[in-house]
Amino acid sequence: MDTSQTLLVFFGGLLPLAVVAFVLGRRKALIADGQDRRLHSLPAQYGVYVATWMALPALAIGFVAATADLFGLRVPAAPFVLAFALVAAAVGCALALRRVQPTLRARNAIEKFVYWTLFAASLVSILTTLGIILSIAFEALKFFQQVSVWDFVTGTQWSPVATFRPGQDSAASQFGSVPLFAGTFMITAIAMLVAIPTGLFAAIYMSEYASHRVRTIAKPLLEILAGIPTVVYGFFAAITISPLVVEVAQSVGLDASYTNALAPGLVMGIMIIPFISSLSDDVINSIPNSLREGSYALGMTQSETIKKIVLPAAFPGIMAASLLGISRALGETMIVVMAAGLRPNLTWNPLEDMTTVTVRIVDALTGDQSFDSPETLAAFALGLVLFVVTLVLNLVSIIVIRKFRQSYE
């Protein structure tokens, strides 16, 4: 019996058992209620109580077996684990039925179970983040044992020499990450210069000026941009925008590379517009109309009301939308690969070719060199530094939002 068949039988067996447990628990509660014995909870809640205690032992056994197998521990064969789990479910159902009495606080038990379920769900993101940090940090430490942290953070040359055999000399490798982060910030800044004003102006128009008919048509059309695959944006940047940038630059006497940083930045900004406009529109619409009406009553025009009342009140949400766009731009890879190239280039000129951190991570992890080589481990070091940069941006934005909210309140 393979894994898919085991899972099918496991959940296929639990489902009818849960239905039977619910019916039995509810029926026993109804019998007690018919004997003029006042129930603490509703009959259906007793059924849910029995079904819950039926499923928990089976799920616990399945989780423990799957975790042990994941860590390479020896576990019984899948049919034995399956049979043991179903037997445990039946035993749990029988024990729960014995506890079904009019005095049983089934509703309180269910609420407590729901509370701990929600608590466990809230821990998923925290534990996932912790797992990501640890998985990156351990590999990054291996890299920093071979390459100096200071040289990595402050170096201005990125030219790793691929090593394909253990013991091969890689002394000529240089792992200065400054050109990579310079390219990342350059392209992200260009994207934000396009996305934030355009997205915010679009949100202001749709929420404050557009009619209901125009809004119902324009907003879905604008949000279609968010569903376009990034590889399509990459084709658009490489085939259309890059040659256009070169032609415009040559017309004013400037030299521009066909793999320049300006083209992917512009296209990335177009891609991020729906994120900022949609979220900002929702935030602006959530501002109470009483603020607008009070402003109009004091003699302010609509544009003054938007500038002095609506936008300050919506600033925390707009800041959060902008931060989401920045995070999206920092992690973009495909557009940069197709339009900006792979050359680490430390320059202030957006008309030259550049690359980003995420592109080099992909390039390092898809090469032919050994996994424990500095060239491959550099990807984890880059990921760790990028994570720290993103975390700092989040912290700064949270501080700014809190201070602005306090001053506004």
C-alpha cells in the first residue's frame, strides 16, 4: 500500500467514523433530554464533542508516525499504523460516549478545543519563519567559515570561481555583495517610483472621483495586472521596453545597454501597481464619511479634504501597501534575468546592466558546482542578508506607522 492509498484509507475511514460518532453522541444526548434531564449544551454539541474525541487520537498517531518517518526513525509499516489509528479512533469514540451526560459541559469543551486549534494555527507562521531563518542561517554559517563576513558585506567585487572538485583552488574567488545589493536597491527604487505614485493616484481616483459604474469596471481591469505571470512581464521588458529605453537614450545622446536596469524597474513598477492601488483603495474607502462631511461643512474643497483629511487618516494602510510592493520588488527574479542580465555591476547609471540578489541566488543554486562549495553556499549568505534587510524595512515602517497614528489620534 503506497502513501496515497494509505492517506485515502485513513481519511476515508475517519470520515464515516466521525459521522457515526456525531450521530451516536447526539442521540444519547436526546435520549437523556427526553427523560426530563436538563442538558447543559445543545444535543448537536454533544455529537461534535464525541466526534472530536474520536478523531484526535487517530490524527495524533498519524502525525507522530509521519514526523518520525520524516526524521528517519523506524516506524511500523503503513497498514499497521493505519489500523492502530483507526482502532484508537474507535476507542476514543467509545470513551467519549461514556462521558456524554446531561451535566457534561460539551459546549465549553468544544470552545476550548477551538481556542487551542486557532492558537496552533497562529503558531504556524511563527514556526515557519523560525524554520526559514534556521535553515538559511546554518548554511550561511558554513559559508562565513570560508569567507570573511566583512569582505562579504563590504566587498565591491563579485566574481566567484566555480569549483567542481573537492580541494580545487578557489582563492581567486571574490564574494563582495555590494554590487548585488546596489542593483537590487536600484531596480526596486525605480519600480517604486513608478508604482507608488501611479497606484496611489489610481486609488484616489477610484475611491473619491470615479462613479460606481466606472469603479466596477476599472478596478477589476487594473487588478488583472496582478495575475499576469512574471515571465510575461520579462518578455515585455526585454522585447519592448529595453529597446525603447535604448532608442530614447540615444536620441538625447546617451549610451544605454540593451540589458539595462531601467527597463526591468519600469516593468516591475507596472506589475506592482495593482498591489498598491487595490490595498490603498480599500483603505481610503474605509475612512468614515463623517470626516469628509465635517471637512465639507467647514468649507474645504474636495481636493483639500483628500489631502488634509483622507490621506493622513489612510496613511498607515498606504504605508503597509507600499511596504508590500517593496517586498515584492526585492524578491522578483524573472524580470531581472530576462531584461537586466547577470553581470554584477556597481554603478549609479540605470542605463547599464545590473543584477540582483535573487538572480544570483538562483544562479548559484542551479549551477554544477558541489553543494558545499563557497559558490553554492553564497546563495544562503545572500538570502540571510536579504532577510535582515527586509526585516529592518518592516521594523522601520512599523515605527513610522505607530508614530504617525499617535500624532493623528
